[in-house]
Amino acid sequence: MEIKIDTKEKFEVITPLNATFDDNITSDFNELCATIFEKEKKSIIVKLNHVESISLKAIETLQLHHQKFYENNLSFVICELQSNVLKHFKDEDFIDGFNYAPSESEAWDLVQMEEIERELFSDDE
């Protein structure tokens, strides 16, 4: 899997460069997410602007990581889905299970907003 990783202070932007996000790529993606989760404890933005088709297993993998990150007070946001990929997410009734942003800058805002919310709610305890 060809990917670009853009490292920021509080999160990583992962951009798969392949046109297809299929079952073969999910294991590489799993390893990458596990490394970021375990070693860096950072949130993730997955930018899918190059992806033209995605398998159901890949969507399920994204959803599992989404749940894992949020259970551990980290954000996991997908962004820049091409229209046919967005349609596949909607057809499989998965889009509501994700934090989705139309653009990368909106995904940045979402991650930063969630970070502020976590800080505010942790102060209340």
C-alpha cells in the first residue's frame, strides 16, 4: 500500500495513494494504525481523496479503528471521500458510524474541537 503520512502535533493524516482500498491493503493499514495508536497516542485523519473504490472489509476495518480510537479518547476522522466511495459508505449504512468531514481542513477542525471537548469534560470530573 502506498501511503503518505503527514505528521502534526496532535494527529497524523494518513492518505492512501492507491485508487483501490481493498482487502489486501487492510492488513497494512491495521499495522499502521496500531503503531500510531500504541507508540504515538495520536488521533488519525484518513484522507481518502485518491481512493476510487473501497471494499466492505476495508470499511469495516476503518470502523473498528474508529471505535478503538474513540474508546481511548482519541479522534479518528475520515475525509475527502470521492462521490462513488461516499455512496458505498451510505449504501452499506456505515457513514453515520464515522466522523466524516468533506475536506481535510474541516477534519483538522473536528479533531481539534474534540480535543478541546475532552479537556473540558476531564476538568469536570
